[in-house]
Amino acid sequence: MIGIRNAADRGPQTQNRGFTPLEKATDEAGGGIPYKANNGLKPTSAYAARPVRKLFSNRVKEFCSLTGFTLIELLCVIVIICVFFSISIPMLSKTAGNFYLRNKAAQIKAMCELLKRASISEQKIHKLVIDFSQNSYSVLKNSHETPDQFSMVKDSLLGARTLPMSMSFFSPSNTFDKQEIIFQQTGAISSAEFFITDKKDNTAKITTTLSGEILLEYI
């Protein structure tokens, strides 16, 4: 007759069975205590899930009990953000316009410096022509064969340029539609003064002197 064997009949390997690392960690986390069953040591990993589940349930209840923002608080935050935007946008637009004006004025000043060096190195007179009516500027260069005759430079570096629609040239001291700035072979430059302005009333002033100085000033 086949009977049920005790734990004592199962051999020393079953009686001396120890806990695995996973079972030990689970028992320690859940607070389980090993107990003897059928004359053998039995791990309580199954019972360790009950305290862990209880702990997890308590944490969920704590998170659910937290209160969120009310509708009035959210509306107040939105109003504050809108006020900041309404204040910052005009300032940013003015700063952007001033940046474009400064960039264009710096380009014209750099072109004047380049024309001064080109006149000395090539030993040819160059002219920078400012057209106030068209808000454009171009470069003229003479030749050794006909010193009194000038031709327009059409390359990509010194070719004719036009100011953006938001900018314009003006000169209070010049009543003509055009103004010429002459660059001599010796490095001397004819005295001139003109302004660049935009719709935001940002203004840049470019001045050339007989000694060859090119000055840029922002007003």
C-alpha cells in the first residue's frame, strides 16, 4: 500500500533545504517568519506578498488623497503669463529691429573700410554713391586709361545694394538726392555724413573724415 511519506523519509537534502536569496529578500521585505510544516522548514514567500500588497495599497491611498490645483489658481497663473508676454513682446520686437539696423550699418562701414584698402592697393579712386531717393548704395571705380571716367562695380562683394523696406537713408546737411564718398589712392576720404533709420526710430550715423577715419555711431 502506497502511503504518504514524511519529510523525514525524503532524505537530508529536503530537510536541510535553505532559502534562496530571492525568498530571503521577499521575507525580509514582507516581515515573514519561517515556520515548520510536515517536520520540514518551509519558506513563507507566499505570505510575504500580503504585507507588500498592503503597503502598496497604503501608498496609493496617500497619493489619491493629495489635492490638486483649483480652477481659480490655474486661471491666475494663465493671467500672469499673459501679462508677461504682453510686456515682453514689444521689447523683443524693438530689440530685433535695432539688431537689423546695427547689422546693416556695420556692413556699410565694413564696405567703406574695404574701399579704402582697395583704393590704396589698386591705386584707383573708388566712390561710394548713396542714393537717398532709392535707399540704395553702389560702388564706382575709375580706370588708368580714363581717370575721369568711372564704372559701376558689379561683383558680389561690392555690387549695388538696397536697404530693406523698413530702413532709409537721410542726411540733414545734404539737399541732393545722391551723395558721393570718394576714396583716394593715398587713403584719404572725402568728408561726408549720413544716417540710417528704421520705423522704430533707431538711428545709426556714419561719418568719414579727410584723414581717412570711418566712424559709426548709434543714436
